[in-house]
Amino acid sequence: MTTTNFSAGSLGLTRAQGTRPCYHEIPQLLADATESQMAKLDKSKAKQPDIAAKKKLEEALRQVEDDEIINSDSDDSFLADDHDKDGGDESDGEGSIALDDVDKFGILKAAGNSPAGTEDDGGSAYHDSESAEDETPSSSGTSDIDGSAQSITTRLSDIESDSPSLEEDDDNAIRSLQKAIDNASRKSEEETFKIKKRKKLGLPTHFTPTVDEDDGTFVPAKKKVTLDDIRAHTSSSFGTRSLARLDELEKRSKGKSEVVKSRLGRRLEARVDRAAAYEIAKAEVGKWEDTVKRNREAEHLEFPLQQSGGVATADITNSVDADAEVYGEKLVYGLEDREFSLDEVVTRRNELRRMRELMFREEMRAKRVKKIKSKTYRKIHKREKERAQEIAAQLEGEPEGEDEEDYDRLVKRARERMELRHKNTSKWARDVKRMNLHKDKGTREELEEMLRRGEDLTRKIEGDDDEITDDDDDDELPSIPDMEEEAENAKGIMTMKFMKEAEERLRKQTREVFEDLRRMEGGDDEIEEQVTDSAIKIINEGRRQYAPGGQEAKGLAEDAVEESNAADYAPGPLERKMATIVVKDGGISSVTSSRQKLNRTESKKVEHKSAEASNPWIQDVEPGSVAKVQSVLSLSKDSTRDAKTEARLKRARKNAEKAANAVANGDADVKINVNQILQVRDVHDDGDAGADGFADSQVTMVYKGGRRAKPAEFQQRELVKRAFAGDDVVREFEAEKKRTIEDEGDKEIDVTLPGWGSWTGKGVRKPQKKFVQKIEGISPKNRKDSKLKNVIINEKAAKRSAKYTAGTVPFPYETREQYERSLRMPIGRQWATQTTVQRLTKPKVMVKPGVVIEPLSAPFAT
Amino acid sequence: MSVVKSSEHVRLPGAGTTNAGSDMFGSIYSRSTTNKNVRVKDRKLRANIKRTDQKYKDAIRAAKSTELLLQEDAGFLEAEGMEKTYKFSQTELKKHVDVTTASKGFELKLEHFGPYEIDYTRNGRKLLLGGRKGHVAAFDFREGTLDTELHINETIRDVKYLHNDQYFAVAQKKYVYIYDKSGTELHCLKKHIEVTNMEFLPYHFLLATVGNAGWLKYQDVSTGDQVCELRTKMGPTTSLAQNQYNAIIHLGHTNGTVSLWAPNTSTPLVRILSHKGPVRAISVDRGGHYMATAGADGQLKIWDVRMYREVHAYYTPTPSTALDISDRGLLAVSWGPHVTIWKDALRTKQKSPYMTHLNPGATVNDVRFCPFDDLLGFGHDEGFTSLIVPGAGEPNFDALEVNPYETLQQRREGEVHGLLNKLKPEMIALDPNFIGNVDPRAPEERRQALVLETTDETDKKVGKADAKLQPKAKMRGKNSALRKYLRKKSKNVIDERKLRVEVALEREKKMRQDNLKRRKGLPVEERKLGPALARFGK
């Protein structure tokens, strides 16, 4: 098992004054760093191929191979253990390369040969960045590393192919690399030992971020680059020999290892365990739920309770019987096969019942949940569901990148990346711009890098799209005019002078490269083939799409970027996008223009209207009102005699009507007609009684015999006289009523202090302010006797004794009506039958004296 | 020929079957008008309310089912063909009823002490007669046994049985007296002066009296306390009646108004202008729905007491003197020597009376229906007459409530139970079901009312007790400001002021002694110098 460790040593330097890298950024930074380092190497080697370097590398590779063999032989059991913990996709990851150590001098330090080191690193990385990982899809790191790995392999191939052209100063680098390799091997051996120890202790050893002991940089090693990855991304320029070796390695490893499911993190496992335990405990406790509920709701409890839950007994036995009926057939059927003991039958029946119960409950729950309309609830549950799915996926150990889920995850990741602030809109970027810090080289570089990364990230998505839509165009190079056009469309920081200059430079260089590539394209068919091959192989990897021309073109392009410090170098899709935007703009403008037209017409109308409104001759008045005005005018001006008399007549008629109405309503100021007040009114047939007059309306207490009957007229006069005997009574009563109304009505008390603010002398005004205290009473309208003529109801005296009333509605009741309704039924023997009284006064709990009360037993014996 | 539909019903409570059937179901057994389902949010409460409602319904059903046990039926006189029920005379009736019933229609000739006031006990067993000129008689009119007969040589204005036949109150010339069954005078209620009318509230054990002075006074007969005195401010009260439904007292005044009173309010709850002349008689039906008033203006009016609306009015040729409404809703009106009985006269206006009776030569003074019997007793100038009025009494009785056939033991039990279940005077209100309900007043207002209520009572009780127990300081003249000062001053502190005070006291003492000596003629050591210059001498 071989691992090649690179570390991004220069990281600390380059990011020092810039934004702080997040955990998930680190792989990317790493990749960038390596790329930049390698680019330098590349450039130098382009002139002079260095044979020595190549040799060294080959040697290193050989060493790697040997070490791997040794390790795999010696640590068989350990390997299995490791794989158990790693992702399934890493099962074939022997000889995988973790990009760990590119030191700050930009030198390939170690083709490290210990798997243990890698494992260790990975493990620690996981532990420290767990929280971060929870949020980000785990694949993010992987592909970053993949990317960087790819770039490195590219460099490797470069080194190999162009090794003779290496410069002298690279000798130093090679030497230090050798040293690093030695160190790494030693270190890894030690760590292997450590790991073994740790394994025994049962400590998790994977996925922990480590701090490199040498230079104190973070070493993310979540995912390792597999051999497949390397092979996939190698171009034709890579040595075929090393490829063959890799193949060999893979074959060997495949023979030995198996796909083993990975274990989850400790906390994750614990969580799942807890959830499961909770479910079990809940189910256990839930057995009593029904009984407890029933007992709580029971109106009356008599202790000792009947077995299996007091009142519920009857119900349960019933249900048991029903169950027996339902499952009778099944039971019989089962009994035919073999003989069951009674216990078995009971347990089985219970099981069945339980299952049915559970199913029913689940169904009910689902029904209930389905009804819930709360958005927050849905959101929370969606998240939960996702998490569960994730866990499930992890438990199953599905290899990543094979499912649709993976695609989803990629999309998500991409979206997340879109949100990164790799634009010059961040505060920092703005500050740089504002304070002219971009003149400082370091800052400028950083800024550019940031922008470039933003570009990269967005382009990754586009690359994906491209892959899907036009695979055939991949090998075509972008035309230079396109690039130029793009440069013209540049915005923001790109409009600055230095950027323009840089761009100009870049363009020049690109043109050169472009020419070169053209030549190469024309000449070398082999390369083309390989390019297409690679393009096919990397279908899922959007990162491959830097430049449609394939690996070399991309590399060159990147070189150019590095040199010119320009952020964008005109890829195809962007341009297309711009074009579409332009098209859209056109559309929009047309639309807007049409809308404007509409608006214009509308505004015209409005104007027209307003003109109309402002026209004094055209009044928007209803005809009726106009007529009214006219009539008024006519009366005042055209004062013909007829009209006047007519008006007078009208007024008179109106007054008469009003008076009549007043009389009808009783508003008129008429003297109190006592006769009216005390007129006997027959409620049941008032039509007759009211009309016929006093005596006729009344039935005398006498039996009117024919002999005794007096002349009706005389009798009536007599009666009326007698009836009016106490005439004053009525007036007195009304005065009394008036007084009561005043007493109980609103009162105003003048609380002005006598003499306060009052002065004597010439020209002194009287104090205007009167201090009046108003005490609210019962208004005459709201009085109960407002419509009762001969009745005074004392509103104040109707107070009830506070002692016998409740101040507020007592607890369980919500409203007064509910509470008072519960009171309406008297319990006493005077009002209810004996049985009712007994039932109503039965205590809630009755305990049989001298009996031991057992605790509740579970209703189901499982 | 007149026919009494069922002869049994004329017997004591036990006759005929009641038609208290379906139409009475609602009024008798159900307690609330609002039975609509209120939406309740709380599940537990909802279940609770539902359960309570169910219980309520069950209780009603159970109560209704007990109607099966009501064996007796009430019946009325029924006329055939051209006959009119009001034409039947007592003598004719007596021919057609059983002997026991016929024996209950009797006449007592008491010419010398009339006119008579009458009263029945609540169970209708005993009759109490009070002749204006000082004759009191209590007896069981069925058995013909006399409990007591008294001649109090004093005017008697009213007589009233208390909670049972053991005690009765007599409103005499000046005070109200309470006698027991054997005629022993137990109490003289000296605060009830010149009482003209009395009522007894059996559930509250309150004797309500009102007299010429126009004071309504409540006397608790179980404790002997006077609950309250209410000034009507309307002159002499001419009539008094109680509403058995809510224990409200109805007073009739000379100015034609009827006022409604409860013991805990100093002003009348309601005033109704009923007549133009003095209100001569008032009666309220058992259910507390209707009130009949008779005035000196010759009117007889029926009022709905719940709505305070006049339902309808009748006319009496001469002003009515007494009114009574029976348990079954018959209205008896006396005017002059006549007694007219009206059937269904409260709900609907009747054209003709149910029965009439003429008592020639004697003005009727008081009319009472005998509870649980088809009898109407009236006291008049010349004694007492008992009329047979078929359908007047409630045929079915609740022995737990009022038992006409109660034994000695039952009477005693009933008395104790009654005392235990005695209601407080404050519980009297127009709506007797207010107890336990939520107070509609604002909390602050309620709190004040509560404080007022409690302090009132405690003052009454504690204040009196304090007045008796606290000793008064009766040693006079032994104290002075100087002595007090010295007493208060700590003994061991000697300062300038103390010295001065001691000197002053000493001087005072000397002066007193000198005075004493002078009074006794003893020689007194005279000082040459006055008090101001004395210090310079010697």
C-alpha cells in the first residue's frame, strides 16, 4: 500500500493576509497551491528537460511500489480493519495517493510509503471537522483532492516527459524531495505502530484532521485519491510504464481486499443507538398508555382495580374475543401444521394483535401527519428525512458517485459554492479597491486568485452542463476573437488599468499558445485520441472542463493565467451566456417599448379625462342632485307667487306629517293622558278590548244577571270616576321614576375648590376651568325598565351578594356560560331521584378497605 | 245537574291523577333555558361538560319517570249542557261529594270577635283563626281537635303559622307575639310595632312584618335576631305577600304601587304602579310567574312578575279585600260578601268565574286556599267558612318537603332538617339561582362589596359583644398630668423637670391639705407672701 503525500506548505504564506480558509476550502487551496507550484516547475522545465529529476521520480515510484508490497504482506489483518472504516469506494484504494505534503518551497517532498500515515491523517481530520462535515456533503473534499491529484499527475507527466529540461536549481528541490521521502517513510512507520496501538484501544482512527507536525499546516485527508482517479486523468503524456505499474498494483490489491462496510462516527452511531433505544423504551412504556388514559378519564375508580386496568377490563376481553374470531382461521391453520402450546398460541396472537395495532397506529399517524399544513413542520421533517436517508446510505455503504443522489449532492454542493463570496463584492475586496491596496503585489495576487476561484467554481457547473449538452465540441479551441469580445465586456475590477494591461499581456500569450496548439492539433493525431479518451472517462468530473482542448491546452491556459495574473480567460460557455443575455436584453427592451406604448395611450386617456374633469362646463354630477339644486335655485330666484305658495304648502304638509309621526312615536309634547296609561289592555285579544272601551273590555267579578244590570252608560261613568280617584298617583310615580333614573344615571360632581384661582379686582376674569368629576351610571336607554311604563326597576339594588358569587370563572371552565351550565343541576334529594343523587355524589375514587392495591400490570404479556 | 268529574279528587291530597305531564316537563324539571352546544377547545373540559350534560339529562329523565308514582289526579267541576259551574252552590256540591269531603265544607259562626284573619299550616293540616277583637284559635279542622283558643283582650291584625303547627305569630295591637301550639306566649317582638300584615319565609325561617309605620322588618325566628328593618318610605302598607319561588316580599302601598323587597337591600328592587288607589291585596302564584293585585280602585290586575308586565285586568264591582292563588292556579277573589273563584285566570283572560259564593251579611276579610286540599277558607265578619273548591289543591305531595300526613317523628325530623338547610337572608334575590354564578361586577367593585358585607356582619356581632365586655374606667379625679408624667418617667432618672414637677406636686398636696383644714375650721399656716414671692422668703 503506497501513499504519496503532498502538503500545501505555501498555503500559510499565501493566505496570511487574506480571507481565512474554511475547512472545506482547504482542499481547494491545496489544489491551487500545488498547481501554482507545479506551474513554476513546469515553466522552468519547459526549457530544459531534467533527466536527473525524472530518474529521481522514477526511483521514488519504485520505492513506493516496494513499500506497498511489503506493507500489504505484513499488515493483512490491519488492512482489513482499515477498510472497514473507510468508504466503500476506497476499498480498492491501496496505493492511493493522499495529497499531503507539498512543502513551502514547493518541492515534492515525499512519495510517502506508509498507509498508516494516511489513515491517521484521515482519521484525525474527520474528528476535528465533524461539525463542518455534517453540513457539507462528504464528497466535496474528495473531488477537490481529485482535482489537485489530477493536476499533480499532470505535472508528474510533465516532469517525466520533459525531465531533461529541468534547471539546475531544481536539483536542490529533488534533493530535498528525497530527504522528505525518507523522513516521511520513517514517520509513517512510526505512525503505523501508533495506529496499531490505537486500534487496540478501540479508538477511531479515521477522518481526523491533523496538524502537520513539521510546518503546522492543516492536512485534510478526508478522501484519498484512488488509482482509478489517477489513471483516468492521466494523459498520453504520462509514462506508460508507471501506468502499467499502477495496473499491476490494482490487480494485486483487488485479489486481497473485500468491500467492507464502513463504520459511522462514534457520535453518529451513538445517536442512532439512542434513537433506537428510545423507540424501544417508548414502546415499552406505551403499553400502559391506554390503561392510564382510561383510568384518568374514568369518572369513577374503584380500588383494587380489576386486572389489566380497572374499567378497561370488559373492553379488553371483548377485543380479545374479537381478535380470536378474526384470527381464528389463521390460528387453526397454523395448528394443523404442528401442535402449538397454549402459551405459544397466546403469544402469537398477541404478536399479531400488536402488529395490527402498530399498523393501525402508524396509519392513523400518517393520516394525521398528512393533514398538517404547517410549513415549518414540513421543513423540519424534510431535514430529518434527509438525515435519515444519509444515515441509511452510510449504513449501506453505497459507493458514492453512482447514484442519482450523488448527482443531487453535486448540485447542492455547486449551489453552495455559488454562494461563496469569491467576487469582488466582499468587504475585503471593496476595501482593497477603495484603499488602492491592489498596487501591493501580494494583495493583488490574492484578489485575483479569489476572483479566479470564483470563476472556477461557477465554471465547474457550466462544464457539467457542457458535458451533457455538447460533448463533441470538447476538443475545439475557443477562438481568439471570442476572448477579446469577452474582455471588452469585462466589468468591475477588470476595467482597471492594471487589469487591462494584464489582460492584454495574457491575450498576447494566449494567442501564442493558441497558435502552438493549432499546430499540435494539426500534427499529432495520437494526442487527440488520448484527449478524447480522457474526456470520455471523466464524465462525472466537471473539473476537467477548464479548457475544451483537453489536458494540455488546459495546462497551457493555466500557465498563462499564472503569468498574466488575469482572472478570466474567455471560455466558451461564458461567451454564450453573454450572447443570450444580449438577446434577452433585446427582448426585454422590445417588451418595455411595447409597454411604454400602452402606458402612453393610457396616460393619454388619463389626460383626456383630467381635461374633462377640469372643464368647468362638464360637471360630473348625478342628474338627481342637479335637479335638486335647480329647484332650490328656482325657489329663491324665480319668486313667482305660485311657486312660493306651493313651497309653503309643502312645508305645511311636511310639518303636519312630522307632527303626526311624533304623535305616533309618542314624541310629541302632549299632556299625559291618564286614561291612556291606565287603559286596560287585553293581551290576548287586544283588538276587541282596546276598541270597545273601558267597561266592555273588562270582565266584572260579578255574574251579570239580567235583573241586576244597570244602564251601560251610567255604569261606565261610575267606573271611570272611581278609576280616576287617585289621579295624582300616576304623576307621582312618574316623577319618582325620573328621579330614580337620574340617581342611577351618570353623575357630574363639581370638584372645583371654592376660591381657587378666583381673584378680585379690576379686569380679573372669571376662572374658566371647572373641575367636574363624572361618575358613570346606567344610562336611561340601558335600563331594564326603559320600555316598561309603570315599572321602576332599581338597578343598583339588584346587586347580588358577593359572598355567594364567584369572582372569576373557575379553572377548568373557559367561559361563564360553561361554568354556570355545570351548576344548573341541583344534587339534593329534594330535586333529584335517589339514584340520581347517589350517582351524582359518588366519589371519584373509592378504596375497598383492608385490601392491598397492586400496581398496574402491563395489559399485554409479551 | 252539576257534576263533579271525579269524586276522589276532593279528598285530601290523594285524589285523581295529575296532568302534570308533557307540558310541564320543561318547566318543572329542566333548569336552564340555554341548552345550546358551546364550542369548547379543551378536550378534557369538553368531555367533562359532555358528561355533565348527560348526567343532567339523565337526572331529568329520572325525575320525569317518577311521575309514575303520582297516583292522584286533579279534577274540576264540569258543567253539562246549559249548566254553568259558577251556578253550583255549596249545598248542591256537598250532595255530590263524599262524606269526608262534605264534612270539610263547614262554617264557624263567631259573631263577636270578627272579622277574622285566617292561616293554614304549610301542610294544610291546621287552621289558625284570629278575630279582630282578640280571639285566637288553632285547631285541626279535619279532626275537629282544638290546639288552643285564646282571648287576648287586644286588637289582632294578623295571624301566621311559623314553620310548623307548633308556633304561630299574632300581630296584636302594638307588638307581635309568638305563641306555641298550646297557646303559651313565647316571645313578644317589641321591635315590630303596629304590624298589619305578616308573612313567613319557611326556608329562611324569617318572619316578615309590615305595619302602619311602613317599616318592613325581618325577624329570624330560629335565632331570634332581627335581620333587618327596611323603611319603605311609602306610608302605611296595605297588603303583603311572598313570592314562594324566590322569597321576595311584595308590599302593597296606599299610593297604588307594589314594591318588591329583599332583606339585603334598603331600597325596593322593583316598584310597580298597579292601581290608582291603595293596593288592597296581593297574591303570587306558586311558581313565581304571576302576581295578582287588587286595588281600591276596583281593579284586579294580573302581572307577569318575571317581565313586570301587566297581563290583563279584571274589574270588581266593589274593591276587593283579599286574594289568593291556589297551588293549582285557581284565583280566589273576595269583594264585599262575595267570594269568586277563577280558573285559568292568570294565563288567559276569562269571561266568567269558575265558582262564586255569597256570604250574605258579612264582608269577607281574608281568603286562603288550603294546601293539598280542595278547600278554600275565608274569614269574614261573622266567623269562618270553608268552601269546597274542586281542583284547587295539589293532589300529590312530596313527603320529604311538606307532608300532610306527617307523624310526630317526621315533624321533628323535618324541623331539624329545615334548620340545617336554612338559607341565609342574603341569598334572597330576584333570581334565586344566582348562587355560585360568576359575579358580573368588576373585581374592584366586588371586593368593596365583599368588604362591606363582611364588616357589616362582624360589626354587628363583635361590636355588641365589645360593648358589653369592655370595662369602663370609673376612677375619676385621681389622675393628673403631673402624676402621669412622674409615672411615665423612669424612676432612676432625675432631671430638672422632674424636680420641678415634684415640687409642684408637693405644693398642690399642701394646698389641698390647707383647703381641707379650712373647711374643717382648723387653723391654717398662712403665708405672708404670695406664691410668686414665697421663694424669696425664709
